[in-house]
Amino acid sequence: MKLLVVNGPNINLLGLREPKIYGNKNYCDLLRYLEKLQSELNIKIDHFQSNHEGDIVDTIQDSYKKYDGIVINPAAYTHTSVAILDALKAVNIPTVEVHISKVSERENFRQINFIREYVIKSFEGFGIEGYKYAIEYLKDYLNNQ
Ligand code: DQA
């Protein structure tokens, strides 16, 4: 089983950015965490982060026939990007959404979510542990298909 974890803008600044909202763990900690999960769960996990919408769209397009599942935190693009939604729909790979913060309890503009209509499941407000929940959920989902 091969999964791709995609992170959007400013996720590379974890640890530095608004620690009260996003916690103290930095992006390297997140990558180390994914590596640990990879061996614990015995699945291959690749990762990608970009601050650019088009690069995220390209990466989703490139994942066609390469990955069994996608875990995505589109960050701010969650609330703006029809292009990312369309790319996910196009490749039609089972996808789980993660948000580090509890987005549903934040500002009104964050209540708009373009990718929710496509994803099979969303996890929010669990810090970087949310990625673990998403990966475990996707693993179970794919094993039961
Ligand atoms: C986020 C929530 C988004 O609203 C925000 O723009 C982010 C991160 C989260 O992980 O909580 O950059 O996706």
C-alpha cells in the first residue's frame, strides 16, 4: 500500500507559526512522525509540501496510478481552491483531509471548504496526530475494499 501525504501553504512553518493554534512541533517533526508511522503500519508513505496551488495540483495529477490513497492538508487552499478539488476528483484516489487546528471552531471564512465534498473522511483539531488518524483510517478503508 502506497500513500501520499500532501501539505499546503505555511505547513512548512509549523512550530514557528501561531504555536497556540498549530502547536510546537515543526515540519521536520511531522516528517519524522510520518516515517515512524510508515514502519509501524507497514505502508509506504511519501510526502509533499508546497506553498503554490499549481504545484499541489500537479502533484495530485502525478499521483494517478502511483498511490492507493492521499492524505491532504490543503491549509489555506481548503477554503479557496476549486482547482485542488477538481484535481482530486480527476484522479479519483480515496482521500482523507486533515487539519491540525479545529477549523470548524475558527473564523467564518474558514467554514468554506471546497475539498470536503470529495474526501471520504476529515480529521481536525488533533495536532499532528491527526495525520496518524487519517493514515490509519485510509489503511482500513483500502484494506476493506
Ligand atoms: C489548517 C487550517 C487552515 O484554515 C489554515 O489556513 C492552515 C492550516 C490546519 O491544519 O489547521 O494553514 O489547514
